[in-house]
Amino acid sequence: MATGSKNKAPHSLAQYSSLPTPNPNHNIKRGSRDSTKIYEPTFPEQDACTPAGLKRAQQHQKMAIDWNTLAKEFHDILGIRPPDDLAFRKRVEAVLSRLSACNAVPTDERRTRLLALVNRKFDINAQAINKLLAIAAAKKISFNYHEKSRIAAAFDQSEKPSFTLVLQLKNAVDDDLVSAFRPASVEVTLKKLHSELVSPTLIRKDSRPRDWSQEIRRSLFGGFVFSVFRQQDMHELFDKDIHLEARYEPDFWKHLHKSRREMFSRAKTLVYLECDGSIEINKIAPSLQKEFFELANHGYFALHLKNAHGREWRTAALATLFAEKFLEKRLENGYFRWREIESTTRSYIPALADADTAFDRANLGYHYKDTFVLGDDARGGILLLFQKNTSDETLIPCPSCRSHDVQGNSYSSLGVKSWECMNPICPDRSKFDRGKRYSFYQLLRQQAIDNTNAMISISSVRAWSRDVQSVKPSDAIIEMLVRHYTLPGDGVLQIGGDVTQSLGRDITCEQLSKYLNGLNELGENALSKFSRSPFFGRFAIARPTPGAGKGAVESRTFGNTELLLGDCFDVLSEMPEAIFDGAVTSPPYYNAREYAQWQNIYCYLYDMFNIARQVFRTLKPGATYLFNIFDYFDNENTIAYSAMGDKRMILSAYCVELFERAGFKCEGNIVWDKGEIEGKRAFNNGNFSPYYQAPFNCWEHILIFKKPGGEISFARPLPRVLRQKPVMKIVQGVNCHGHTAPFPDQVPELLLERLPENSVVLDPFAGSMTTGRVAARLGRRAVCIEKDRAYFELGFSMLRNSAAQIPLFHLAAQ
């Protein structure tokens, strides 16, 4: 093939303006390859200053590389012409001109790299790789991130020796695995490429079908240009920071350390605070505030509350709410649509008409991550985990091509700034020529994977795979936190608790009393100031009671259970005070189901607050209210409507705050342990590295609220943990229960079994009438309110059907 030497006339662009239609059966001969090299475009090559690098440099060809040379080579290999884009061509020619003094990699390796690029961009070997991994899994052989990356590279380059080397290094050479190495042939690769040019495989973000061939050709040709020269040459061409270094640094993370020193303060990446759970929240709030400003970005604050006999749950809830919302900040960015949010909220809450609730300021802070339950009694307590994510506008060059031609790409999540590479010569552009997107946090997580000294043992990951645990000593908790949420060399502040190993980290220990005394200068009014902030003024507002006759739409009675159809706030507003001996319910979770939709969290909390006020009014003094709620994932719609606003909801923390404002006292919480769950939020894709570990969310709250002023005795105390599987409602894809979110009988049994037989119990969100059915079985009286007509009818039907199974003598007693 012509290589564009001086004795050859250059090819003109006209030669490629009317190339033949791509032939799916176009065939080429495979060039020779280095049998051990795995080419990974995003991984650094050997430094040219090393012996291996010098030897490799000697193999590079010195030739005149221009657009026409590469255009012909591109066509000869793939059977397609380069993109018809004059601006793109000028950009490529400028790059080639600046690299005229650099050696190009050999022709056969360029062919290998280009075919591998096609395979990678179009995931052509994905099915074969997944089949191989399934075979390995069946043999109990698992591969980590690095091994999977090398296996994928070996497939994309059709390099069996490289694949075998991965198996040898893992001591996992197996005939079935070796036989399963079946990468796509050149013919298959080209057929797939030509098919994509005609009828591309679209994803949801790709909009409706159109001609994407220009974008595909531009993406492939740009990546091809990048692969023609050494990676070092390309990096030195694109990186504006190269002058800061005495020599080329192939490792991007180390390079970033030198050029972005201000982002790498790791003096405090984890704070662990252990204290008695009965500690006043106004002692905890200043520490959360202080450490937020001292923690490294994306660092963690862990709060261990123990030995409190239920009181730790109130502290935990208020600490969570404060941690997430204490920082008030005016947001000017376009994604914060505060005027729309304010208009929506004011239309839903008429009492906001004249209130100054400062919707132009957002409440920010830590991101709530998880709560570990430690033990079945008060000895273990609970462990809360918060992460600091703050906006950092420091420009980060593309980790693949190191170009500074990047643009801010909003935020992948709140506080995590992401970037998009705009360099058309970047090898990591998508198949439709979209730029690589990345963030500093992603790079930090990648570094956690790359740092072999940070690897976490499988036993540690498995031991902490659930967020319901047995009692753990503090040194075991600290060890887990250090291993799972920091890197070697990071600084850790431990306040209270037992001394543990350093594990390669710089751990500083302080006594709890000394530390808390040192916070006095910050004042203990941080929480009170927060509780009076405009944030609560947006939803903690009394709703006017409806006029007479606005209560229940319909009433039905079966045995000792009364079913009322209507909005529970309206229905309860017409009832007398102090008529119920207790209440138990599971409310609609904000925007979790089709029947439970609110435009934002303010509207939801407004309703929950006012319903809580009516339940409080109608309960007898001393009555207990069990409230089942779950902290799941959604968008509060108070800052951003996009996926950027998706987060772990803190519904339980909100409810504790609102119920106390309504008059209740939070007595504790029953942990509903649902056992091994189907959802796999903690699945780490085989990465036993820091920042990738998160437990399975296996439990829900059953918050215990009490109306002060009286004493209604229980037959026995409430448990700390309820171990009960959820209701199995889906059988062979069909909802055999009828309700989409029923709770099991054991939840209302917690209350009903402990009350005297003549007690009257309320369920303001009755759903399928589980509380009513349990009350009928136990000989208690119940009032159940349901707003949805379909569930009202379902509940009444289920109540009658369940009564048919109750012994006749029991019915007669009722």
C-alpha cells in the first residue's frame, strides 16, 4: 500500500469523493501483530524514555502522513470513505502538520488499531465476552475490572495470546474458557460497521432515526488519526499543561496531580464520629457543619450513634436533615429553575401567597448515602454515612486525549461537575461522534480501581453487603469505613471509638469530649437557625380545614371495621378529638407509584405535615402512631428536574421533623428487615475497590411516634427489629394481590397485638385494608380511610373474604 513517500504524488480528495458503496463482504488480509501487546486507547503506553519505549520508537515509521494518505488507508481497511466535512479535514490537516516530525506506528499496527476501534465503538464482541464471563462464573471464576478490560481488548484485537496471558496471571487457564475465546472476524466487524452506516443501532438519547453515517465516519476517522502516532506525541500536542512537567507523565492521574494540585488535598477524606445516641442534636450539627468545609471533595462523614434505647433515631433523622440542607446558597445556573418551582409550589399551597420563602436560594450540604443498623438491641446502634460533593469549576483536560478543548457538561449529580471533550481527534468519542464525558469524581473512582494497594478483600465486601448487621465493635466499623471509602495515604479523623490499624492511611484520633468542647466557638445555635430558615416555610404550613360536608364520600362497615372513602385530611377534620387509641399506616411514598404523584417534595411534605396534625388531634393522649416509610431514590424537584437531581430520598428524616412540629414525640424506630432483596443497588461490577461499595438496602423504617400527655399501656414492649419478607404480590408477571405496595400483616400486628381488645385503631392510608383485616382477626376495632375508589373497593372485598376464614365463635364475639 502506498505510504505517501516523497516519490509518490499525493492523492487528491477528488479520488475519494465518489468511492463505491461500502460492501458488507469487503475483505482484507490481517497484518501481523505483536502477540503480547494489548492495545487500550485510554491506557498510557510505555514512556519513550524507557528501554522498552526506545525499542518501540525505533519500530515506528518515518513517513509523510497527510490527509490523502490516511483517507486511502482508511478506505482500504474499512471500505468506507472519510467524512465529507471540510472543517474536520482542516482540523486533521493542522494536527498532521504539527506532527510532521514525529514517527508513525507501523502500517500493520495501524490496521490492528483501527479494527479494534470499530469493535470497541460498536460493542461487536459484547455478546461473545458475556458468554465467556458466564462460563467463568459457572466455574466460580470471577474477573476484576482490570482483567475484564484486558479481556475486552484481546477480543477487540483478536489477540488470543493476550487473552491466554490474562488467564495465566490469574491461574485460571481452562479449556472451556480458552475455547470460548471467539472474537469477531474481520468480515463480521466490517459487516456490522456497514450495517450501522445504513441502519444504526440507536439508544434513547439518539433521538429519532436519521442518517448518522457522517457522524460515524467522523468518529472513526478521528480515532484513526489519533492511533497513527504514539500516544505520547498526541498528548504533548493537545495538552496545554505539558510545560509544567520536566518529562512526559503517561499516567493521567499523576499528570493531573502535577497540573491541578489544588484539587488534590487529601488531608481529611473521612471523618468518623462515635457517640451515645442520646446526645443532643445541637451538639452534632456544628460538627457536621465544620467538617463539611474541611473535608476533601467527595470525602465522607460517618456518624455512629449507639446505646440509646431508641433515642438515637431522632438524633439520626434530625442530623440527616441538617446535613443535607444546612447550607443556603443562591444558584444562578440555568438548571435551577426556581421561578417555576416557586410558581408550582405556591399554586399548591395557597397560604404561601404573601410569604417570603426565598425560592431563589437552594438548601445544600452532604449527600445522604446509607444507614447501617447494627444489632437487634441498643448496644450496637446505627451508622450514618454522608458524602460531600461540592461544585468545582476547575477545568480538567480529557483523560483520553488530554485536550483542553472541553466544555462543562452540567452535573452528573448535584455537586459533581462533569466535562465533555470537544476534540474531534479524541479516540474515545462515541460511535455517533459525541465527546467523552467525565468528572473528577469518576477519575477518583477509576484511580481507586487502578491502585492495587487499595483493593478490598472479598470477605470484607461480603461481610458488609447488607445494611442490617449484627453488633460490631467500633474498630471493625472504622476498618470497614477506611477500606471502603478512602485510598492509601488519605487522611482520616477519628473522634471517639477504639484505636484501629492505620491500613496505610494517616489516622488522627481525638477524644469526643475535647472535640465537642472545641466546637463551642461555632455556637450551638446552628440547628435552631436552620429550623427557622425559609426552607421549612415552604411546606410546614397549616392547611385550612374544609367546610362542613367535605369529609367522607362513602362509608361502609363490616364487623368492627369502618371503611371511609375520601381524602384523609378532610375526613379526619370532621372527626372529634382524642377518639383513637393508636394509629398505624404506610403512606404513599413520594412519586413512587402512579397513584402517589406530587410536583415536588414541598407539596408532598405539606400534605404529610397537615395529615399528621389531624392524626395527632384525633389520637388520645399517650397513643402510639407507627409510621412505615422508606428512603428510596427519586428527584425532589426542588433544584433540577433532570437526572442530576436524582438522590437518596430522606423521607424518614422529613417525617420526624414534621411530626414533631405537629406535636408528636419520636420514641424510636422499628427496623423492618425484609431479608435478601431483589434489587441490587450495591452491585459493584466486580470492583473490589473504594468508592464502589454500597450495601443492599434491605430494610424500611417503622417510626414510633407518641402523643404526649397520657399513658396507654402495651401488653409488651415493641421490638427493635421486625424480620419479615414483603408481600409477594407478583406471580408469573401478574399482580395477584391487587395493590402495588401492600405491607404485610406483621406491621399492623406490632400495634394491634399490644393494645387492649376494646381499642380503636386508625389507618389514614388504608390501601388494601391490611390494618382492617388484621384488626378483625384480632378482635380490635379499626377505622380505615382510603382516597382511591379502586383500592377502597379492593380493600372492602378483601376484608369480607378474610372474614369468611375467621372462626364463627370469633365473629359472634365481635
